[in-house]
Amino acid sequence: MNNIFLITKREFLTQVKKKSFIILTLLAPIMLIAFGSVIGLMFKANESHNVIQVVDRSGLFKNQLPSDNKINYIFIPAADEQAHMKTLKHNESLDGILILPELKNRDFKDLQNNIRLVVNNKIGFDTKQRIINDINNVIKKEKIREMGIAEKQLYDLDKAFTLKTINIAEGNKEDSDLAFGVKSGLSMLLMYVTFMFIIIYGVRVMRSVLEEKNNRVVEIIISSVKPFELMMGKILGVTMVALTQFIVWITMSVIGALILNTGFTSIQKNIPGAGESITEKLDVAQIATEVSHSLLELNFPLIIFVFIIFFLLGYIFYSSIYAAIGSAVDNETETQQFTLFAILPLTLGMYGSFTLMNNPDGPLGFWLSIIPFTSPVAMIARIPFGVPAWQIALSILLLLGTTVFMIFLAGKIYRVGILMYGNKATLKELWKWIRG
């Protein structure tokens, strides 16, 4: 046991003292924010501003098509249509001419079928769809007016409402849309973090084992400690590295959120109604308070407990597989045929967990959170929504038992494979090592 502690300490200190670890730990959140900002700027930079001239032969659309920073509608007389058509091809300040035909016998369908947009270059799908929606909105208003219905009356008929949900199993607690959104966001965050940490640090264990094996350093180490102690020391050491990095990132995220929240005062939200925009100013502090209230209503002690247990057990479970793979091969190229056995079940659990948002207590959610190969991510995805205690206990027992069994199998493979050179490990060969 003392040897495992010493190896764990050595592995931990070796990793955290590296400049790459310190730089990545401190810069990763900043890089992530910067990456998101760049993606947002790319979408913004790719937005187009189109100038569209409109020939309204029906007189129905005059001053009814809304212009903004994406589309600018300019109405021109029908008599000037041909003149503008001739100069359209070489007019760089104009993107197209929208021809709205005459409305005959109040036949709106015929009008829509004969609308044409002549362009001098390609326009985006979003721009085309925006023009269609603007035209349809005008036609819709005209049809409503003909039926003698005020637009405000129609808006009142279509006005949505919020259905209050009261869960008697949780002490008659009201489950609002905001609370559901908070639970969904927390669920996806915890699930994705667990998935990424298991993959990233599991591969790190495998590479560490492979590096020592290729450098023949392990031959010296094995003379002092047992192979099983070496394997467990490596796994636990990298586990501590992962937890350290995770704690630093969480701390930086909380501090960053507190700083950013003080920099905003209000946001605006437009709600269409009665032909105009009703602008509501929502105080960010109020939104933050509501989100915080929803978070505080969650059973955080249970969520943290389940997260830590399933994160650690899931990590040790898959790291044992990666350690066995690293000891069974001679180079990283050969690891590809074996790493699929570790990646596929975990990936299945993650993508399967996306469906849990609609029905956390469904059969798929139950089995994904019970089967040990998928439970490290699926149970963490379910826990913010509430999981029966017996399911949590059953899942932990199954994962714990499977983890111990996997450590045993990995130890068998590690004991033989760590000293094997030049022999390509096959599934048949691995089975012999396990049996031996």
C-alpha cells in the first residue's frame, strides 16, 4: 500500500510541475471563451446586408416590408422597373429587384405564385427566407383585416401561457421552465465534463505506460514494486491531476462569472404584438437571482456526492482499460485497434444521455445509468432531475463491482504485457495472459 502511495505521489507531482500543465490549466478557460467568441464573430462576419428594390404593382406592400441592418427595402415606381433591370447586372450597390404583381380579384394565392426576385448575384438562404416571411406577414395582416378581425384580437387568441407544474414527490415544489432549463444545462455540463476528463486522462495513463515500456524504465521499477502497485499508482496519480485541474477550472469559472455579472445592467427582449414591438427591460441581476434560486433548490449535496463517486469510479474503470492497452502494445499506432473498446461504450452513454432531457425516468435513462459501461456519464446526466435512491445505490454497487473486476483483469494483462516486447498482442494472446 505504501508503494502505491509513493507512485501516486510521484505521478501527481511529475504531471503538475510540468509547464504545459500549468499553462493549459490557466489558459484553457480563456482559450475556450476566446474560441466561442471567434465562432460568434465568424457568424457575425458572414452576415450579409442586402439592398432590395421593390416594385409593388398591387399597392399592398407599400411601407409594410420592414427594413433593418440585414435587408433594406427600397420601393420604386412600376414605371421605372425596366430601367432598373437594365442596370441591375452592373449595379454593385443593389442586390436584387423584388417584383410584386397586381392583386387581381383578391386572389392572394395567384399573387404569391407570381412573385419574382431578380438578383445580380447569389443571395443566402436566410435572406430569401426572410423575404418570404416578410411578404407572408403582410398578406396575413390583409386577410385578417378582410375578415373583420383586429390584429390585436388575433394576437390575444394565439397568446401562449406557462403551465405550472407541481411535483408532489418533491414536496409540492413548483418546477418552472427556468428550473428545467437550469437542470438541463447542469446535466449537460456535468456529463460532458465527465466524458472529456475520462477520455483525456485515460489516454494520458495509456501513453505514460507506453512511454515507460518503450524506454525500458519499467524493468527497473518492476524490480522494486509489484506490477499491480505500479498500475494503480499511475491511475490514482493521474486521477489526482484531473481533480486538481477540474477544481482550478471551476474556481476560475465562478470568479469569472461574478466579475462578468457586474458588467451588465440590463438586456432587451422584443415581443411582437399588435403590429409593433413591445420592449421589456429585464434586469440581469433579477435573472441571475432566479437562476441562483433554481440552483439552490436542487439537492446539491446529493449531486456533488453522485458526481464525485461516478467520476472517480468511471475514471478508474476506464483508466484500467487504458493502462492494460498501453501495456499490451509497443506503439501508439497499435493502440487504435483496442481503444475503440473503451471509447465506444462511453460515447454511446453520452449521446444516449441527450435523450434523457425529455424523459429522465424513461427506460433508456434507467438502463444507461445502470449498465457500468455507460453509467458514469448517464447517471450524472440524470441526477439534477432527481433519481430514486435505490437506483443510485444499485448503479454504484454495479459500477464498483465492475471496476474492481476490471482492475483485476487489467492487472493480469499489465503484469505480463508491461515486460513484453516485439510481440503483437492479439485478443487471443490477451486471453492467455488473463487466464495465466
